[in-house]
Amino acid sequence: MKYEEALSLLKKNSQEHILAHWKKLSASSRKALLEQIEAIDFKAVKRCQNVLSGKETVNAKKGKPIAPKVAELKGAARNKAIAAGEDELRNGRVAVLLVAGGQGSRLGFDGPKGAYSIGPITGAPLFAFHARKVLALSIRYATSIPFYVMTSEANYEATVEHFEENDYYGIPQDDVIFFKQGMWPAMTNDGKIVMDQIDHIFMSPDGHGGVISALKSTGCFADMRKRGIKSVFFFQVDNPLVEVADPAFIGYHVLNNSEYSLKLCAKREPTEGLGMVVKRDGHFDIIEYTEMTDEMNNRRTKNGELYFKYGSPAIHVFDRAFLEREASKAMPLHLAHKKIQYVNEKGEVVKPDAPNAYKFEKFIFDSLSDAKSVACMAFDRAEEFSPVKNAQGKDSPATCQADLQAKWRRQLKEAGITFPENMPIEIDPVYALDALDIKNTGIFLDCGI
Ligand code: UTP
């Protein structure tokens, strides 16, 4: 793109301030800035402006929210689901989809969050636990399980390098597919795109909901179709306890002919920051924790249990065809008011003390209300959920490592292995995914424990 073309495009979109410092720029800065301008989706920019000005609003949901039916699978029902899930896995119809494009700002780690070291003994990173579970399942079911990893523009290279350096954790390279989510500019209150340097437009990832359009634009849906994928297991990078493609969950999804299935866990406390699955007007929907009223958070059943008991930690199974259908729809845009470095009229870089601009994000669960069939399944959070969100305190590396060790201790005990109570423990998923694997492998007995 040439300067004149860029200027006319920007004028048409009232964004000509982007070229305000052109005369001061070097040839290479000019080239890079023109490339950035060319890459911007101005239709999306227009939508962002409409959201800011209130011209585009998320449709207010109608109807009284009620708690949905959540299956607590046990006994024969659980075995039936496991058999159906194992069949799906064995026949190569399952893909694993990890969204890892977030910025991890609360954790404050410099690099892709998946590279954060969490193994209590080996220091293995989050990615290792996820990838080794995919490998373990593909060995157990003698099948190939494609592992799709979404990154942002900012962490793509570092993520790919991380996997290369670690030999893809043993997964055949062709089965690890990296793809990039969209990036969007941020805007000030009056709809102007924020420059963070005189030659650079501030861009940020378009939210985990960006995964649907990215799967389409990067050819991943086509790849899934070619591989015969039907069920897509979706999860987030920060939870190393997650039971990746758990056969019971996959099977429950399949047996219910579900388009969108959710694993849900009992909230730790009424106000815990988990999305709340509700049903209203016959449709499923997720209410963000920030939108739950005190009354809703604290409502109790006759038995004294929380009425809205289960929260969603974003562990899902999607029907692939449903995701493809959703890709042709525009998802709602959510605003986040943030402190974003900017360039003032004089060309000086300013680091604001208070939020000064808006980022725009899409959320995966906004597709829930479009699903024709939904299945909700409860799980025990001690076994499967302990995210690394913050550097310290709740949901931090320390709490996550303690929860990982507690889980492995339970597995060892269940497998009949005795060990000193305070002994540090770490289990590679490829050695054992569960207590039964530990019993069958016997590897710990060989270690003389
Ligand atoms: P979070 O909401 O925890 O955000 O993401 P984050 O960016 O990782 O962390 P903070 O809020 O800056 O501290 C939940 C999941 O969604 C992914 C993240 O990588 C994580 O797995 N995600 C989030 C994306 O893939 N892209 C995004 O644009 C946002």
C-alpha cells in the first residue's frame, strides 16, 4: 500500500491521525506502518465504533434465567458415556483445541503463558501437561488426535519455537497445528484508533471467542473435515489439572447429540468469578459473573444449596459442524476499559495512570445461545480445575501446584501405592493418566517406593 492510498483510506474512516507523524519516520518505520494500516479490517473498526457509540448493542436477553439440568454422571450412566467417548476417540473423530492467545497480564509472565513452569519437581511448563495428555490419549486409543493451538500474533513465534525445542512433546509434528487469532486496534472514547508509538498502532488479540473465525480463516476447519473430526474438545491454557478429551465428557456429548457441551463445577463461594450457565426462553446462555446480582448469587434451594450452583471454567466439547455454522455469524463485541500507552499530538509517548481506551473482545460462550442442543455435565473441581491466573494468592502457581500434588497423591493411594506423606510428587501424563494407569504400569513400584 502507498502513502496516498493509506491516507485516503484513513480519511474515509476518520483515522488520519495515524499518519500525523509521517514526516518524522524512517523508511523502514514508514513501510511497517503502511503494512499495519493495510492489515486493519476497517469493517471491524466500524463495528467497534458503533459499539462505543451505542449504535450496536448486545441484544438484552429476555426471560427469567433458570438453573439448567446438570448431569452428575455415576455408575452405569457414566460407564455408558465412557464407552461412547472411547469409541469416538478410537475412531479418530476427536480434536483437541487449546486457546493460548491471551496476554496473561495478571500472572505477569514474559512469554506465552503455556511456557510458564508449573511441574512441582521437573518445572515442566503448562504446555507440557496439555500436550503429554494428548499424546497419552493417542497412545491409549491407538489413534491420531490433532492438537490445534491458537496463539495471538504476539506469542505465535515464541509458542511454535517452544514446541519445536521440546520435540512437540512427542506428538507427531503433523498433528500439532498452530494458528493465529485476529488482532484488533484499541480506541479512545471518540472512536480514534490508539497509536502506542508514532510509527505503531496498538493491537491486541480479539478474545477467546476469536477462535471461531480464526479456525475458518486459517483453514483449520477444512483440516478437521479432512481428518474426519466430529467432536472438538476446547480448553484454556492455564489449568494443568484439566482432563483433556475426557472420554466420559466426549461420550456424554455424543450420546446427547449435543452441539455445545459444558463441564461445570460447584462454585467455591457464591461470588466466585465463573460464568453461570442458565436457561431462559428455551435457550441456554452464560451470564458473566460481573452481571450476576447478589440475589442470584445467594439464592438457595429448599435443601440449602446454591440455586445457581455450577460455574463454567470454559471446558467444552463442540460439534465441529456447529462451530463452522457459527463462523458465518458476527459475534457480539465486549468492551474492556484499559490503561494503554499512547502518543499525544506532539508525538510524545504517554503512559496513562487511569484507563484511557477500549479494547474489544469476543467471548466463546456467546455462541451458546445458538446451539440447538446443549449438554451440561458436573465435575469435581479438586480433580480437574485449578487455574494459574494470578502471581500470588488465589488461583496462583502455589495453589495450582498444591492441587496437582493432592490429585497425584489420591491417584497413587487409589492404585494401592504407599509413600511418605510429604514426598513431592509429579506424574508425567504419558506414564499415567489416572490411578488405573498407575496400577497397570507399576512404574512407581520399580522406583522402590
Ligand atoms: P483469560 O481470560 O484468563 O485471559 O484467558 P489471559 O489473557 O490469559 O490473562 P489475563 O486476563 O491477561 O491475566 C482465558 C483463556 O483464553 C485465552 C487465554 O490464553 C486463556 O487460555 N485467550 C484469551 C485467548 O486465546 N485469546 C484472547 O484474546 C484472550
